[in-house]
Amino acid sequence: MTATGAPPPETPQASGLRRFGTSLGAVVGPTTLLTALLYYFGWSHAYWFFNYFGVHSTALGLTTTDYLLRSLDALFAPLTVTACGALVVFWAHTELRARLTAGPRPRLMRVLRVCMAAAGLVLASAGLVSAFTTTPLTRFLVVPPLALGGGVLLLAYANHLHRRPEGPAAVVEWIVVFTLVSLSLFWAAQLYSSAVGEGRARRYVANLADYPDVVIYSEKSLRITAPGVREVRCAEPASAYRFRYDGLKLVIRSGDQYVFLSRAWTRRNGTAILLPRASSFRLEFLPTTSRGTVPAPAC
């Protein structure tokens, strides 16, 4: 402090470090982390969705847009809850700062810091242990990673209330906190996306009969022998497509790959069929009505 009570001016090094930390936190952190989380969640979601049908997702050539759309499909509710929680935390922080500005309460601050630090230590320790071994928390899907991330944030905030580190210490602390919270978010995304991806696959199979049927007309025999799929040889000699396959459902077309399931697909005896997009066959879609599937036209 100077004789006038004003804080001493910052050194160029401290000022530069503060600007660096602010820029990193305001620009690189949120945008990069959110994009990476959405991409990773979409990738894991697609992997476990198609893994349920016995298909490796990397064989489909899914694009970045496919992964991002899949992540938004399942992350709408969690992101809404997270945003509301962050807003509540921001309001609580604003209220706490207002009360601290109104007058010093050293005893209340000590109790608050101790409670936050204790809760943060317990949560972070429980989440960290759950990352390496089975604990009671592992039964609750994303609780271990959220406990780790929340515990680290509580410890950092308790330390912020106790003192505000300056210079290199502040940057190092921010980087460590950001890294640990980011890892906990990726851990949570992996657990949640695997459950959501497989759940979406189970729901798809449960409603399989309601999706339109697909009829494949092919120049040559495709030798599709999945249960419930029928191969019909066209009697017309001049027909451009000599073989017809009924009883299929289209799951997805990604790039140059089609993924089909048979109408009678089950996890026990079902077979997923991958066909490359080609001019040697064409597809026809038949709507499903209350009376059943519309019969396929003749060759």
C-alpha cells in the first residue's frame, strides 16, 4: 500500500500475466472446451449406438456435423440444467460479494471458507478415487466426474475467498483448475453418452415396426440372408434390376454407406447390413400404416 492507501501499481510482468489469463479464460477456454465436448460426446454417442447393432461407427465415415447433431440431440436437457445451475452460482457469488462489501465479517468468512474447502476436498477425493476403483458413487453414472469437477471448483473458490494469488501463481492455479474440470467434464460426457447412445438404440429397436420399410432393387444378387428378409428374383428378362429384397429398415445413410436392419431384427439373431452407395441398386420406401406395411410393388 502507498501513503495514500492506494494499491501499488502492477508490474508489466504481472499485468501481462493477468491479461494472458483473462484472454485464455474468456476466449480459448469456453469455446474450445464446449466444441470439444460436443464433438467427443457425439463421437461416443455414435459409437455406442451402432455398437448395439454390431457395427463399428468408424466404418460409416460420419462427419463432424453428424457428431455435433448427435450431441445436441441428447445434450439439450443437461446443458439447460447446467446453464441454470451456473446462473444460480453467479447470483450467489454476486450476493456474497455485496454482503462482503457492506462490512467485514471475518468470523463468517472463516466458517464459510472452511465449509467450502471441506466440502470440496470430500467431493474431489471421492471423484478421484472413483476414477481408479469401484466406489458407491460409481453406481450413479455421472456422479463421480461431477463430484471431482465440483470439488475442485469449491476448493478454488474457497482459496479465492481466502486470498487472491497474483502473477504466475494465479495463471498456474487457473490452468490446473481448468484442466481438472475439463477432464471431469470429458469423463462425464463419456459415461453419459455411452448410456444415451445405447438407450437410443434400444428405443429404435422397440419402435422398429413403425419405421418405413425399404425395398432394395439390385442388378445382381446381394445374398442378403438376414432373418425376415426375402429375396425375390424378377421374372421379367428386360428388367434392369433382377433381384428385390423386402423386409428391411434403413437406419442411416452416412457418406457412401447405408446401414439396414431387417424388420425382424433382434439382439440375439439380428444382422446389420452395410451397403455402399452404388448405381447397381436403388431403394424404395414403403409407409407403414395401421394395417401394416404396404406391399412392395412387383419387379
